[in-house]
Amino acid sequence: MIPSAENLYGDADFIFQQDLAPAHTARTTNTWFNNHAITVLDWPANSPDLNPIENLWGIVKRNMRDTRPNNTKELKAGIKASWASITPEQCHRLIASMPRRIKAVICAKGFPTKY
């Protein structure tokens, strides 16, 4: 992680975002971040409302719903085709929805919303 961060940000400060999976919040993980002076974004656990990528995966899943791949190769091909069918406009709409999503999560005090 550190070489990638240095490559991307050089000496500039950055904030690392991760989900709150148990492995990511373990004492050893937190100690590693602290020892390397890496700031981790305070992020709610299980927060699909704040992760537009979850909506994109939902599109892929819906596109794959009626497929019946016979093997791993067909499954991977179907997923790639479904992913490739997502338009830039869909991505832009999801990005544009972030202020509404954030407001809804704040109003819901962190509980799931319609997003």
C-alpha cells in the first residue's frame, strides 16, 4: 500500500478509505496504520448508501439474473459484458446523487436509506 500511495500522492497527505470489515478494524491493522502515520477515514460499517459502486454491482447482478453460465469462463465473460454495458451517464448520475445520499444518511442517523 505504501509504495502505491507514494506513487500516487508523493509527499502529500492523503486519507485512506476502507470498509469496516473485521480484518480492517483489527488492533494489528489499526496499529499498522498508526505506525505508518496513515489517516483512515471514519466511515460507517455496511454503508452501501454511500458507495455508488454498490449500485453498479446491482446493475451487473440484474443483467446477469437470467443468465445460466455453464462454467467459470462463461460467468466471467457475462460479468465483463454486463460491466461494459454500464454507460458513463449512469456513472455520472450516481456521482451526482452523492449530496442527496449523504443528506439522507445524515437524516437517517446512519441507518439504511432508499439508496
